[in-house]
Amino acid sequence: MFSIVLIVVLFVSIIATVEWWLSEEISTSEFYVGVEFAYSDNVDDLKALVDKVKDYTNLLVLGAVQMSFNQNALTASCDYHVQFRSNTCGLDC
């Protein structure tokens, strides 16, 4: 009698575990690989860098302090990066 109860409990536990495991959503978090652009405030230099690394990066960090004060250059730089790769454009101050 004890072995039958043990088998039923084990069977129900296995089914419950499999159902729980299959019902969980598999979460995938994005992995970021990027480059930093610094020591230049020239948007054309940044565009050249983005063109060079756009196939294998999804993160751009702007470390050019001069560019951070020029809203037009900053917007153009981030828009150019987003056009090719992702929505990730960070400012490193």
C-alpha cells in the first residue's frame, strides 16, 4: 500500500514539475557590445566609426564632452547610430 501511495505522489510531482517548467516564459536578455567615441566633436568622424563597427555592435557611448554641449551634433550622432543598429546611444560624462 505504501509503495502505491509513493508512486502516485511521485507521478503527480513529476507532472506538476513538468507543467510548471513548460509554462514559464524563457527570458532572454540582450547582450550589449559597443564602442566609445571620444576626443572629437566631428560628426563625420563618428559616422565613419559607426559605419566601421555597425555589423557587430549595438551600443554607442559618446565620450566627447564637446559634442554633449552641441544638441544638433548629439542628436545627429545618436540618430545615425540608431538608424543602423539599435536604440542604444549613451553619453559618458
